Amino acid sequence: MPGCVCCLRGERGMNRRGSGVLLHITSLPSAYGIGDLGHAAQRFLEILADSGQRYWQILPLNPTFPAFGNSPYQSNSAFAGNTWLISPEQMVADGFLDAAEIAEPPSFPVDRVDYPRMIGYKNTLFDLGFERFMEQGSDPRYEEFVAENAPWLDDYALFVALKEHFGGRAWGDWPVAVRDRERETLRNYATELADRIWREKFLQYVFDRQWKRFKELSRALRIQVVGDIPFYITYDSADTWSNPELFKLDEQKRPTVVAGVPPDLFSETGQLWGNPVYRWETHREQRFSWWESRIERALSLVDMLRLDHFRGFVQYWEVPAGDATAQNGRWVDAPGRELLTHLARGRACLPIIAEDLGYITPDVHAMMAMFGFPGMRVLLFGFEGEIAENLNAPHNIGQNCVAYTGTHDNNTVRGWFEHETTDYQKDLLFRYIGRAVSADRVPGVFVRLAMLSPAETAIIPMQDILGLGQEARMNRPATTKGNWEWRLRPDQMRDGVMQEFAGMTEIYGRR
């Protein structure tokens, strides 16, 4: 990985080029409705290692919920793990379930996540596992986990229990004494809801235990896991409830302004995201302790981080709460340089990839250069406008960046070619590569262009390695249904599926 993360690659000598695959864990095959940390995750690590890869990039690991469209970028916690990723097989191996209890799972779709059915089934298993855990008595490893993570775990588990107790209402609609965290009231509820709180702490413990096992294997195979964290926090989360002073909220704990992006060529009214905006002066007064805890927690799980919406660390667009569009917002300066300087202090390196897609001002690039952060280049954006000057065109990609064919927000390369390109773009692509090719060959062309590019790192979505169409798209921005559902079929994990990609890895010096 380029930039300041090179200290992670001592075994690589002078060869700094590398490559990897973008695939979220939910997209792995599993008999239990959603990709998890069981056999398929371990097998995929082995496939990456066998094909000479160095990186596995995933999406945020935080909890997901139907109320947020199952998006990993809209979570009720910036610290907790996504317990839907818990492997039932591993729960059996750890003695929390009996093999017979997972022997006959429902018939789930093999290529999609059916979230309602999966959630119902896994909650049943989690109830069984928690009951058996309570019967087994004390567990020193559990007690150690709870103690070490108490600064975020206590509030998170209580938040989950309270939200369920109050019928799923947002915390701003809870009784005032609970909303405002009156100590005696919270103590009473903690007693009343103790079983639900313990259950949530147990599940976080199980997730942590399985994740550590996964990371031990990734280290043994020399595969570095690239994580991802959103810039903003969801309003209805344990973070805003337990730290309201860190966000621009009024006396009733409602946002006074919300996040978004201004109108541009793609949207006349901008994008209204609705997340609460940080009260940066309070973060500064607290010496950025919340951010420091957040980054430390994330880096305890992964080897490096992609920071989503990196430009928000320089300037962000805030919109008056209640506005129907983002048109009436304004740009506000953020203390990103001060924050990142604080985070970098005392570290050998700060392993960060800056998501710098879209309209990026020179001050953002200046801050990236100051810290040595690599940016992102996406080849699907490279065949727009004047290709000779397009920064995402393969010939303009620099060394200190990560080259992608596409990201989780793009269509697949084949889906793009078949459904989103103009005749002009197709002709431009054919002239660029020197020949016309059929739709089924286009993904391979893009993968090759990314791999041979000067970028020190190339990360390719698994869908493009397999040459899949738009049915395999992960997310459609600005939509709330049908996203985050795509999964690899078991036959797509067969031996040899990465053989051609492994050849490119070797021939272009990324092995």
C-alpha cells in the first residue's frame, strides 16, 4: 500500500506494488442466509494468498438494520461489530450451539441476502447461544472483553435494550429523562433490562472472538484487511445519544443542521444525507478523544482504513434541519489537519486511504500530500469528458493512489458497459484499447488496465474479476431498497476462478 502505510510491508523489500480484491463479508457464500466469518471467509483468504494478493478490502463492520436499508454506512454504532457476520458453525465450535441446532437452516437464496428471513433465523440461534452461555457460568475471556471495551460497550448495549423497550422509536423521542441520560433513570433501566443488555454484550463478544480468529489467519497468510469507516454518524445511534455535545443539536437533542452535498451537474438540488453535523469546537476542547477512540477501535480490527468522504475533514456542507433539499446549505471549515496531526502523533504511520472522488478542491489534495495518504482512482470514471486529461484514465493514474475498476457504489464494469454507456463512450474505450471487444470481454480489459497502471495498489471488485453484470451490483446510491444483498454463489468460489487474475498479478509486478 502506498503512502505512509509502507511500514506495514517490511517483508516486501523494494517491490511496493500490490493488489487485492474488494468483497464485503456479507457477500460470501453461507448456508445461513448471509456471508459470515466461517469457512467461506477462511477459504477466501486462502484463495487470495494462492493468487498472490496482498489485500482484502471490505465495507464497514458496524451493525446494520432494515430501518437504515441494511447499509453498512448507516449504523447505530461507530464502535460495535455487525453480529449478522457471526458464523453459526463457529458458535458450534466454541460450544455456544449444538451441531443439531444449525443442521437444517431454512432454504435461503444463494445469490442474495434475504434480510428479514436471515435476521429472524439468526436471532433464534443467538437466543439459544446466549441461553447456553448463561448456563455455562463465568468466562474469563468474556469478562476481559467487557472490561476492555466498557467505554463504548456499556452505552451501546444499553442503547440497544432501550430502543427495543421503547418500540424502536428514535432516541430523541424517548422519555426526557432517558433521552437526556439522567443517571438514576438509566441505572433503573439497566437493572430492568439486564438480560437484554447481557445478550448484546455476549453477541459483541462472540463477534470479537470470531473476528480475532479470522485476523490471525489473515496475518498468517500475509493478507492485509482494508476496512472502511463513514465520515458521518447516524443520528439514531448510541454515539449521538451518549455524546450529544459532540454534535450540533438543540436543547431537545434534535439536529439544528444536517449533512449533505451541494447542487452539481448530477443533481440540481444537491444531496440531503440528514446525518447530524459535528460540533468541532467541542471535539477540539476534548482533544479529539472521541475520534481517537474511534480510529483506534477500527484499527484494532483491520490493518488500514479507507476514510469515506475525506473532503469532509477540510470542509463540509451543512443544511438547516427541516429543509427538503440541500440547496440552502453552506460550506463550513473543519479542523481536519489538526485532527489528523493529533491522530498521527505517537504512531509509526497512520494507515489511511482517502476517498477523494468527485469534486475535490486543492486544499484537500494538499492535506492528503501532507500526511502521505493515497487517494482513489476509479477507471469507470476515466471514460468521461476529455480522456487525455481525465485523472481516472489509466494513463493519468499516479503512483500514490489505489486504482479500482469500480467501487461498491458503481455498477459492475459489464453492467456499466451494457446499460450506462453512450455510443461515444464505447467508441472512446475501443479506440483507447486499440480494438473493439464484446461485453463479456470488457471487464477483463478494465481489470488489466487497473493492474498494469502505475498505481502502487490495485483493488478489484470480485464482481469484475468474475465478469458479472448489473445483477451483481452492490449499491445504487440515493435508493433504499435492494442494496447490499448480492452474494457469491458457492460455485463461484471454486478452485481456479482466480487463475487469470493471478497471472496478471505476476506479470504486472504486483505479486
